[in-house]
Amino acid sequence: MKKQKIICTILATVMGLSLFSLGGCGGKKTDPVVQLNVKTPLIKMVTPSKPEITTSGDFLTLAAEAFAKQYTKEKVEISVRMFPSGFEEEFVTNTIGTEDAADVLYDDFYNMIAYVHSGIAIPLEGLLTDDARADLKQDYLEWGQVSGTTQNGVDVSNRIYMLPFVGRQNVLMYNKALLNECGLSEYVSGETGVIQNWSLEEWNYVLDTLAEKLAVKSEQTGVQYAPTMMYAKDRSGDTNIMSLLIAFGNGMIADDRGYFDFTEEKALQGIEWLQSGLKRPNGYSWYMPNPQAFTMSDCDRLFHSGQIAFYSFNIGSVVYAGGREEVEKYGYVNFPGGENGRATRFVTGFEIFDNQDARKLAVAKDFVKFIYETEEWLNASAGNISVSKRVTAAQEAENMLMIDQFTANIKNVVHFMRGNPNWQGRDNSVRNVFYKNIAELLSGKVTPKECALQLNTECNAATDYGWENSKLHD
């Protein structure tokens, strides 16, 4: 094999686009080159085994270079394109059917589900060796399946279309200093990185106490403070809001096909509870004024400036990336609800697209297989919650920060997406209609019951549309 030519260019624009191109070699000199497009949004990564990897683009570029060096079946050129987070429509959806179409996508599952139901993402059963497949955690593999699905009369609900690589678990973090200042020191954990759980009564007490004390602080300082994040300007962070709505019970999750029932008794209580934060019996609010006008990013800024006490946290956050010293500045607690609280999970992994080119499809399969079956690249998952049992065992043996807490908390994870065929990717998707109704609720324009009825109508219409137009790849 001739020494391969590696080309790596980075194109940075105001949109945050990065382009990585590299060439590999293999096969006969006269063989035409297989051009493979690998795409990913910007996902920050912490990679103990390879500190030079700080983004998903870095990870895939280095893995592609290693793959090309050892690949002998074809002569390949792999282009790794990292695009701005949230721009799947522009960089993935709108390029389908063009030369720029993705052959491999590395992304969060909630961004990827639409490609399963459009029929372009192929089933990945049989891709990995039995040993490599057995190393992956079953509960994560199930998130890559499409629940309750038949194709041409055949049950395909156990087929994996999205192959998990890493996960993140969302809980809440709190500003210890603000809680102590407001007389809530009994709720502040003295241990580093422990995920607590509070009853609903305790949550109401903590938030009401903060609301009263922080209102005084706001008046004295001229700086606006509030107990907790709340937002509804766009769809970002909507699963955090869903997590709050199930504080009284999980009844809004109607079935395993992605339908909802927001009018169910416990779900309606959750909606009432969320709106009650606008003005509590003590006359104060849990939220910033006009919370419907805020984004999740706004609340992130407010939390880190010390103006709100509670915000979302996961292993991909800047707080976790700051290491033990940064993590111990804050406390951690599950979302309210259930016996031990609630948490949400985000899974990141791979899809392979069928662009009607058998050679490209074969190389795409071999590339993804290479990552899972090569220890060096599977170890790249070690900076997150790895889907690999072996990597997780090593993380636990090395006492990775908070890994024991996240592992113990798996039992409290709630799965909202459940293979919903229209979760994201269309104007009428669940995510695009959900936040608009929460904005109406937070503005006080609708009652909780009116909000619940409208959410049922619009979210389930979105789900109906998804199933009516679903076509899975054979």
C-alpha cells in the first residue's frame, strides 16, 4: 500500500462550520475513489485517552484517518463535516439526494429519528460482531430501536437503526451559595457530585423560600434574581420542561408509539404546578419575569452569573468539564417526581444512510464497525457515559467523577421520545408545537386545562402525521 495522502482543512465561518477532508488508500491503483461523507453537529467531548479530541469533529476526523490507513477493500476519501449545533435541516436534510449527502451521521438520537422514518437510515442489525454487540448496554440499544413498529406486516420493532456510542443524563444542579444565603443549608449536600432527591413538598418549600428571599435581594441590589430556570422562546431544552410536567406521575406518556395524554390527571397536575410558579401563594414567583421570552441559553447565562439557583446539568456541561474543583461548587438533584426523582437521558451515536451507492454503503458500514471494534476508538467514549460495558467498568475502576451516581440513577430515567416518528425535523413536529403551547401557558393566556387539550391535539397530530408518512428502510 502506498503511503496515503492526508489532507485536513478547517473552514470556520460565522455559522461555526468546520470542514475536515482526508484521503485514504487501498485496493488497486486503478480503482475509482469512494467519496464518503461523514457529518456531525458540534458536540463537545472530553477524551481522557486522547486529550486532543475536544469535539465530535476531532473524534471522527482522527478515527477516519486511522480507518483509511488500514483499509484495503477500496480507495477512499472521507470528508468529515462538523456543522453548528441545531442545523441538521440545512446540513443533513436538505442535502439528501445530492453529492453532499451524508453517508454516516453522528448525532443525538432526537435529531436522528426523522431519518429513520424517512427510509434513508438503514437497519444496523448484524453490523457488529457478536462480541462487540454484547459489549453494548441493552437499555441504550433499545433507544436505537423504533417501538411498536411493523413494516409490510412484519414486526421490526427490535431492529436497531441508531447505534448508541455515548450517553448524557440530565439532572438539575443548584447554586450552593444561594441556597445557604437563603437559609436552606439543610438541603445543601456536603459531598461532591452526589445526586440528591427531594419530595414535592420539599421542592415547594425550597422554591418558595428562594422566591421570597431572592425577591428581597433583587430589590436591594437592583439585579433580578429568581429560584429556577424557565423558558419557552424556542424548542431548546424542551425535555427539561417535560420532566417537570411529570412531577406528579408519568401518565402523559400514553404508549410506546410516541403518543401523549396531557389531560391525564397526574399530567394535568404537572401543568398546573408549572404555571403556579408564576405567582405562588406567598405572592412571589419561581421564575424570571416573562419566562416565556427566555431561552435555555439565557438561563444558562443567568445561572453562571449567580442570578438563578437551579439549572440543567449533564456530563457534557462546562461545569463537569471543569473537573472536581468546579463540580464541588454546586449541588445536584433529580427533577421532582416519583419515588426517587426523575432524570432524562440523551443518547449520541451513528446512523448510516443509503444513498443508492452500494460501494459507499459498504465503506460506511466498515467505518462505523471499525470504531466499535477497535479498542482505541471505542475508548474515545470514556469521557462521557459510555455505552460500552468494558469502558464503563474501566471508568468505575478509575473512580471517574460522578460515574457511580449516573449509573445508580439509571432507574429514574424517563424516555420521552420513544421512537416518535415526528419528534423533530418538520414544522409540525412534536418539538415545534410543544414549546409554543408552554409559552402560552407561561404567558397566562391559557388555563392548564386549555393547555393540556391543545398539547394533546397538536402533539398527537404531529405523531399521527409521522406514522402516516413513515417508511422504514427494508
